[in-house]
Amino acid sequence: MNIKNNISNVLTRIWKLLGPGLITGASDDDPSGIATYSQAGAAYGLSTLWTAIITFPLMASIQEMCARIGIVTTQGLTGTLKTNYSKPVLYLMLLFSFPAIVMNIGADIAGMGAVGNLLIPSVHASFFSIIFTLVLLGLIIYLPYQKISSVLKYLCIVLLVYLIVPFLYKQNWVAVLKATFIPTIKFNKQFISILVAILGTTISPYLFFWQATMEVEDMKDKKKHLIVNKKLMHEMKQDVDYGMLFSNIVMFFIILTAGSVLFKGGIHQIDTVEQAAHALKPLAGNAAYLLFAVGIIGTGLLSIPVLCGSLSYIITETFGWEEGLDKKFHEAKVFYIIIAISLILGLSLNYIGISPIKALIYSAILYGLTAPVLIAIILHNKKKKKIMGKYTNGRTSNILGFTALVLMSMAAVILGYMQLTST
């Protein structure tokens, strides 16, 4: 009985510790990301499993830097850019971020709608998309930050379904371990493009803004702003590390599902999440299909508020307007109107000829352009003692951050080259 109580107490402490880091990490596995990971597994089997190991420390280091900036400066990343860098840099980030995030929202809404149609064929996908959009808009506007944070936190549990799916299908665990710890790289444009897509999906600029801002919101909520110390920083780092680890574990199991089921079943091309879910049904059975589909809807409900919230924080902080999920609608009207506009614009993309696939490609290009610049600024900003005081970067953070900068820069160049050469 004591053992059960001790385990329960440990789990309770860990759950209370988890916050912005867990939500940020889980939201990274959005329907668009699931489509990317599914395509990686379908096209190359288990060959890209190792990327989950490589991207984890890079994600964790960048998000931890963003979190520390939020805690120390008590403002979001946009506010820090506005205060310490020239306006052209800030406006360029806004110029690229707005369409990228809106197209990402559109792709996610379309994916949720299509999966809803798979589950209930009698209801059209567009109807599901509209319903999901309205539900999200209502929840974001009417729920206070504490409730939104709790809802998002519990939605992270939905992602656990992806840890179950591979066990519903016979696995060669020796091959899985080998693919995980012995990297495979194929020097052809298709394989390199998958690696670039995975990197761009896991290290997305909107998450940088969200992480910093949510740390500020969390401090306001818990009144932590009076006690910025090593204990607080340690708790934040644990939260971020657990969140990014969770994100990468989910990524690993999605690639594993597609690699062991779809690839072996002769299905090597997956363009959308509904294709991945639909393809699982005859190969892995109804249970795997249903879990995968429900997971997609759950991740959409989790990630879309993060996407539109990030965009609204970016814009309102840029122009000094009232902002905050902790405020009611009448206290921050512009903030919530921007969220509504981003949702409506995202929903409308499917009605003006921009398919989810095109939206993902366009957003990936824009993310690819902004990510290296933002990472460079974050690295530079974290070295400034004037801004960060004694909480500047350590050597390990600098090494991992610089590695992320180099890889994201290379990814941007490769992505640009592939688009120009139409490969």
C-alpha cells in the first residue's frame, strides 16, 4: 500500500510540475506533424526513427532558452525583440509568421475535418471543420487562462494513443532498436527532403513565441514573478525537458506505426493524416485505425489554440495592444479578434483553392526562413547580461543552440533549392 501511495505521490508531483513545456511539446505533434511523420515511415520504413533521438536535445535547448527569456524579462519573445532589436527585424518576423501560422492552422483544421468524416462518413468533412473551428473559438474566448491551460494539459493525454498503436501490430524490436540508435542516411533528394521536413516540423518558430509567452502567463497565474531563482529555473527546465521528450516519443511511435504497418503493406505515399488513418484500417485493424484517428482530432484541439494564440501574442505585443489569455474578451478585444480572424482565415483556405498540402509546403518555406533568424537572435539575446543577468547561456546550451542554428540554416537552403528546382 505504501508503494502505491509513493508512486501516486511521485506522479502527482510530476503532473503538477508540468505546464507550458508539456503543452508546447505536445502541440508540436499537430495533424500537420503527424502527416510528416507518417510519410517518413511510409516512404522509408524504420530508417528515420533515429531523428527522434537527434531532435530532442535541440528542441529542448531552444525551448528552454525561450522559457528563460520569458521568465527573466517577464515579456514574450516579441516584446524582447521589440525592446532590444531594430524594428525591421520585428516586422519581418511578423510578415513571415502571419501567413505561415494561418496556413498551418488551415491544414490542421482540414485534417481534423477529413478524419471526422472518416469516422462518421454521413457527415461531410467541411461540416466537421466548421464545427471544430467554432468549438475552438468559443473555448478560447470564454475560458480563462487557468481553464485553458488545464484543458490543454489534459488533451496531451490523447497523444498517448500513439504509444499503443504499434503494439497492435507484430514488431521486429531488434530492427526497431537498430534503426533508432544507428542512423541511416540516404543521399538522394527524396530522403533529404524528409529529413528537412522532420526538422522543420519539430523545431517550429511559433513554438518559440508560445513558450516564452506562456511562461509569463504561468508566472502571473501563480504569482511566481516575485521569486525568480535557481529553483524556479530548475522546475522550468524539467517541465521543458519532459515536454520535448514527450513530443519526441510520440513522434517516434508515429514513424514506427507508419514504418512497420504502411511501409510493409506497400503503401509508400502519405500526403494527409486521413490517408494515414484510412490506410491503417485494412492492415492493422479497426482498433489501430480508430486510435490513430481519434489522436489526430485530439492533437488538433491541442495545437490549434497554440498556433492562433501564438499569432495573436506576436501581433499584439508588436503594436502594444492589450493581450493575454488571462483576460476576458472585453479587456483584450483585439487579442481575441485576431484569434478569431486567424481561425476563420485558416478555415477559409480550403475554400479558395489552397489545399492542405500546399498550405503545409508554403508554411514550411516561411518557417524555414524565420527559424534560423530567430534562433540566432535567441542565442545572441541569451548572451546579453544586460537582459538576462546571471541567467545567460551555459556552454551546453550554446553548443546545442548553435547546432540547431546550423541545421535549420542548412534545412532552409535545401528547402529553397528543392522548391526552385521543383524536386
